[in-house]
Amino acid sequence: MEWLDVIYSPLWIASTALLGLVVRLQRRGRWDPLSCPTQLKGKTAIVTGANSGIGKFIAMDFARRGARVLLACRSVSRGSEAAKEIHAKTGNSDVHVRQVDLSSLDSVRDFAEKIQKEEKALHILVNNAAVSGLPRQITKDGFDASFAANHLGPFLLTNLLIDLMKSSAPARIVTVSSGNHKNGQVDFSHFQGENLTYCMDRVYNHTKLHNIICTNEFARRLQGTGHLKFGVSANSVHPGIVMTGMMRHYALWLRCIFTLIGLFFFKSAEEGAVSAIYCAVSEEAEGITGKYFDSDCSLVLPAPLARDTALAVKDFEICERLTSKL
Ligand SMILES: NC(=O)c1ccc[n+]([C@@H]2O[C@H](COP(=O)([O-])OP(=O)(O)OC[C@H]3O[C@@H](n4cnc5c(N)ncnc54)[C@H](OP(=O)(O)O)[C@@H]3O)[C@@H](O)[C@H]2O)c1
Ligand SMILES: *[C@@H]1O[C@H](CO)[C@@H](O)[C@H](O)[C@H]1NC(C)=O
Ligand SMILES: *[C@@H]1O[C@H](CO)[C@@H](O)[C@H](O)[C@H]1NC(C)=O
């Protein structure tokens, strides 16, 4: 039999579908946001990249719990569409769009300044926005565009909002990283687009490693701010392999293959939002900081590089210097 016949055979399709169903069913029964009683009335949350994919469902959950939710989006029109949908589905009208392009330091500064001026408090910050598969592009700040959007922008944003979060404590910072960080490497010349190979998700993998490294260093620096239960925590999560627009910069044939496989095996964006929601609102995650959660909400160890404290101190200082105004 030709291999094509095998792939097209009804038996093959049926068994693949069955396997997919089993995988899907196994995912059920884990922590369920709908049975988590946490209410967020009177609390303010920011979710970056909340107009699509995982970010939209994270924002939807916070809105359902009664929070004031700020959708930090690069496009106001795409953000407004999402805000409208969230309002319609949750009945919460305290959902607003704030424009930010995370790949531009000036844009991040303008955004943070506006938040500091307009908001009395900030209890949850979810650094969710990211890109993958971008070709080589250098931003006006002189950074590789993927590093700027996925790491340096969110790093600066967190740094600029941290005082507001401290004064609003208890507060939680959640960074949506990825299991892909395990294949990432640290080379500080990457930030400026040097020594980078632009091959599929290689650059993305590096940025997701830096996400965890710096989130852990934020956690260490925040640990002095009182009993953690009443302080600011900072953790990273892996959402799982999720069907979203994340692959929009990939070749069409790759997207087709992934969509086909994804129909059976990937999580939906709503399922992908669960680990970040767990980290942001669950009672179970209260007081936990500097940790990495897997897509099923369990605590797991990230790659060794992500646990190297000396490296984290260095990474943090370099990011601080690169994103400072001077
Ligand atoms: N999908 C997966 O399998 C998977 C696996 C592991 C981790 N993750 C992580 O999950 C997070 C969410 O991704 P997703 O899968 O939901 O992808 P997505 O649907 O592509 O969403 C990404 C969001 O980030 C926004 N964004 C990108 N660049 C931005 C910039 N420069 N400034 C502001 N916003 C920007 C996008 O806005 P636009 O609509 O304007 O482009 C979009 O709203 C990411 O951190 C990703 O690394 C995803
Ligand atoms: C990025 O990480 C993923 C998942 O860990 C891996 O499959 C992929 O090969 C890595 N990409 C590159 C180019 O190293
Ligand atoms: C990065 O590239 C520069 C030259 O552009 C080189 O001097 C340096 O050693 C490289 N760094 C690494 C870690 O390969």
C-alpha cells in the first residue's frame, strides 16, 4: 500500500480521531477556572496581547470575576473587537483597550505613564503578548524585533508598573512563557540581533528562556517586600500547545500541517489560558513566587539555564541598562 493510501484510509482517520479524543478527555478534570470561586471586584488587571488567542480568554476570565480589565493591544481596532466580545459574554463593561506596541520602548513608556496616571491600583499583570517566526528586523531602539516584543518590552513594562503593583499588594505578575524555552540559549548579543539564526522558532525559543530568567529575578527582588502572601509574586507558565494565530509568520505549508495536526491534538485557546488564569487568581497559587507552572497547572522545574541565579542577576542588569532612558 502506498503511504498516501494509508493516510487517507478511513481506519487511519478514525484511529487518529479516537486518539485525539482520548488526549482531549485526559485534559479534563484538571484545575477548572469555572469552579474557582475567586472574585476580582474592585481589582484591576492588565493583559497584554488580549485581542486574540490565549490572551483574550485570560481577559475574559478576569472580566467574569468582575475585575476592571485593561486590554493592552497593539491595534486599538482589534482590541475593541475583543473588548466588545468580552463585554457581551460576561456582562462586565469595565473592560477597556489601551494601546501599546511592546516592540517599542517609547510606546511601552507612554503606556505605563498613562496607567500610572489613570489607575489607582494594579493587582494583576499578565505578560502574554509575543510573536514567533519573525524574520530579521531591527527596531528603532536597535533591538531584534522578536526580542523587543517578547522580552525587552514586557521587561520594561513590568519594571515601570512594579511600584503601582507594590502599593496595590497582594498582586501577581504572570509571564506566559513556553516549554520551548528548553531549547533557548543565552547570548546577550542576541538582543541587538547579533549571532542569531532566523530559522522557524529558534529566536522565539531564546526569548521564552529570557522570560523565565527575568521573571525569576523579579521574584527574588520582590521577596523583600513583606510577607509574600501580602506582597507581589512573579511566576511563569507554559500554556500548552495551543491552536492560535501564533504561527502566522510561518510558511503556508507549515501552517497547513500544524493546523491539521492541531485539530486533533492541540488545545483550544480557551484551554491554553488555564495555566495563566490559575497562576493569576487561584488560591492554590497564593504565596508562590519565582516558579514555573506547566500547562496542567502543576509546578515543574524549568530548564537549568532558567534556574541559574547568577545568570539571572546578569540578564536582569543588562535588560535594565538596555531599556533605561540614558
Ligand atoms: N500557541 C501556542 O502553542 C503557545 C505555546 C507556548 C506558549 N505560547 C505563548 O502564549 C502567548 C500568547 O500567544 P497566542 O498563542 O495566544 O498567540 P496569538 O494569538 O498570536 O496572540 C499573540 C498576541 O500578542 C500580540 N502582540 C504581538 N506582538 C505585539 C507587540 N509588539 N505589541 C503588542 N502586542 C503584540 C498580538 O497582537 P496582534 O493581534 O496585533 O498581532 C496578539 O494579540 C505568547 O506569549 C506565546 O509565546 C503559545
Ligand atoms: C524550539 O523549541 C521547540 C520545542 O522545544 C523545538 O521543537 C524546536 O526544534 C526549537 N527550534 C529550534 C530552531 O531550535
Ligand atoms: C557574536 O558575534 C560577535 C561578532 O559579531 C563575536 O565577536 C562574538 O564572539 C559572538 N558571540 C558569541 C557568543 O558567539
